Amino acid sequence: MKFIAIILILTSSSLISQEIKRVDSDRSSISYSGKHFLHKWSAENKNISGLIQIEDEDISNIGIVAKVSDFKSGNSSLDSNSLRVLDALQFPNVIFKSTAVNQEDRQIIFEGTMNFHGIEKEFSISARVTQLNEITLLSGEFIVSLTDFLVERPSLLTRKIDDEINLEFDLYFK
């Protein structure tokens, strides 16, 4: 009987020290930028879903989902071409799920899997952590190779766009 009581106490204390926070989609954003020798472009998504799990005041898990169709550049022609090139009807979401998290003070590294364009790749993403009252802000940037995800790079004047796309994020969790 004492053994069962100890297990219940340990289980309940670990549940108490665990917290789940949701992405605040009113404040959060993910943007990308790319280059071609003639011009640069960028697009932003402000309609993001996701959760973080916090255990003993440290982030222990993260999951993020962003729809490809929600990235907007301000240029409808560029947006429609992006949807076509990225096969957005067949692969509508970009998903990141962490498999390991290492947090030290205000820096955090998420090891995990990104699913984009029907391909899963392992990533290590570094972010800054800022606590704003009850809100947790994760900010950072990383590079994605389009060819790693089998995206056929469009060309203009016989020259393809650069392979590397820079992603930046500001994710607010409450």
C-alpha cells in the first residue's frame, strides 16, 4: 500500500510541474526569404499552430504546424507560383516535431524532424528564449535546402533560384 501511495505522489508531483502552452497566433510569425541573381523575395505566415511542453521551468518538447498556403509575400503572382512549385495541394503543411531539447538559460536547441513537401529531414534548430510574464517567446533562424526536400527550383533567364532558403521565427506561447 505504501508503494502505491509513493507512486501516486511521484506521479502527481511530475504532473504538477508540467505545463502546456499554445502558440499565440495573433503575435507569432514564421517568414522565409530567398534569392535569385536578379532579386530577393520573402513571405510571412502569421497563422501558426503549435504547442510547447514545459517541465520544471524548462521547455521539454515542441510541435509546430504552418500551412504552406498561409505564407504571404504581398505579391499574388509570387504567392500562386510558390503554391504551385511547393505542391501545396498535395503537401499543405510544414510540420516540426522535436525529439530532444537542450536548454541552457536563454538558449535552446531543438533536435527534431521537419516534414515539408512530403519529405522528413532531421534538423537542429537554435533559438533564444525570452520570458515575458506568462508568455514564452522563441526567436531564431535557420537555413533549409530546397533540393533536400525535392523541391524543383524555378528558373528565370535560365538561372535557378538559390537552393538555400532562410527561415526566421518569432513564436509566442501562452
